[in-house]
Amino acid sequence: MRVRRGSIQLKPLKDRLVEFAANARKTADELPPGARRDEALRKARQADAAAHIDAWENSSGLQTPK
């Protein structure tokens, strides 16, 4: 049987998402208007939304289901 070896993440998910969004925006700024630029901006917005959801999910105010 094979053993799965996971990797240890050195940065929290929120930090990785924010960094990814910044890189996607930088890439989009360098591209001419078109489909590739729109795709980069869409990915940046998705990463921002995911970071926001992660922050909400890990907040202390979130209650467990009853």
C-alpha cells in the first residue's frame, strides 16, 4: 500500500491567496485588453473572495451548528 505524503504549507492559506491575487493583477496589468487579461482579473477576484471566505470561516464569531 502506498503512503500519501502531504506537503507542509509554510504560509497560511489567506497569505497564499492574497499573494496569488496580487501576482494575477500584476500579470493582467502587463497584458493587452482581451480574453487572457480578463481571465487573469477573474482569477484575482476569485482569490480575493476565497481569502475573504477563509477569514470569515476562521473567525472567532462563527458558531458551531446546533
